[in-house]
Amino acid sequence: MLVEVPHAGLALPAEVRALLAVNAEAVRRDADPWVDGLYRDAPARGATLVVAELSRYVVDLNRAEGDVDEWAVTGAAPVGGEHPRGVVWRESGEGRAALRRPLTRQEFEERLERYHRPYHRALAAELTRLRGEHRDVVLLAAHSMPSTGKTARGDTIRRADVVPGTRGKSTAARPLIDAVEQHFRAAGLSVRHDDPYRGGATTARWSRVHEGFHAVQVELNRDLYMDEESGDPKPERFAWLASVCMGLVDRLSAVLDAGLLRG
């Protein structure tokens, strides 16, 4: 089992910071705060843990290289529609301009080569190694989300406590997906699949069930464990949710150990 945390980091290399039009508060708000801490004990449970330290404003590691538009990168090839928060964000989560100017093609390529590709090469190498030793491997993509969202009419609604992203329950064997839902519901949490997040590029890439690769993205409502205004964790709630997350690692590991995912 591999747990990846691609969005908890806040680090900004100097060449990236120079082009950003957002402040440190926006960088924090658009990260997945403290998620790395929720899963930090995963290696003690036998899982591999991969944590990105860079901000998603450097590159979004849960987006494909081609998820970009001409307003973010000069001369970018059209990919259909606008992509304001693709692999390079040109808008913040609040819809404000994130870049002082579009990246040149060379700057974009350098970001991919320095930051995006090494991360995904590391994921691929470790998942391939694990698959060589085990019949099945699961990638758990660990994320968090704001506690509220907007409807199509613009109304504010509270999101579920947990949103498993599995693209219509297709990115992993059904016993794994069912285990995720059952585990969180048993902890007293509400669960809503794929709403509003269906799983990103990493989940899609490693959705190869018949080859023994399974992927599940898990979005946790930030109000469960932190004060969204201050950005500080709620100590008791954080400790409780961390124990729930470690219970999930144990639960999925048990499903894998049973060896009943494929005929």
C-alpha cells in the first residue's frame, strides 16, 4: 500500500515566488493543510508514505502535464476549454489571478522537469516495486477540501465529511471502495462518492485494476480537524481523525491481505 500526500506542502522556490501574484495566505488556503500529519504513522502500519513539500502553486501534482492553457503558458497547445487550475495554476481557489504573467514554454518545461516528473517517477517506481512483491497494490491519494462549496445556483452548501473519488467506483476493486465507505461511516462520518471530486490525474493513471493496481482518492472535510479561518489544527479532533485515518490504512491492508480482489 502507498499513501501519497501531494498538496500539503507550502514551499516555494525563488523563481516561482517571483512570478506569483498571490500572498502567503492564499498559498496556505489552497494547500491541503496538515494532511501529511494525519497519515504520518502510515509507515508504521507497513505502508509507503510519499509527501510533497512543494506548494501546488509550483506545479499541481494531481494534474496531467497537458492540463494547461494559453493564459498560464505562452503558446500552450489548445486542449479544449479553459484550465485556470491545471498543472500550473493561473487562478487561485478564489478566482484571483495567480500569475504576474504567463510562463514561457521554457519556464514551464523546467517546472515539469524539476518538480512534476520526479514526483511521478518516484510514485511509479515504488508502486511497481510493490506490485512486484504483491498480488495487488493500492494507492491512497490523501487530500482535504474546504467544508463548504457552491451549487450551480450559487448557494453555499456544506460538503460531506468524506468524499472518496473513484470515478464512478471504477478505479479500484469494489471490496476496497466498499471498505473505505464502511470505515468512515462506522466512525460516524458522512460519505458522498465523487461529489465534488471524482479523483485526479494520479487516481486515473493508477486505475489499472486488472493489472493489480488500485487507486482511491480520499478528500477529508477540513472542518473535521482544523479551524479554516486561522489554519490551526483542532488538537483533540486532529488526533481523533488521525486515528481514523490509520484505521483506514489497516482496513485496506486487511482487504489486500485477503487476496480476494481478482479471480
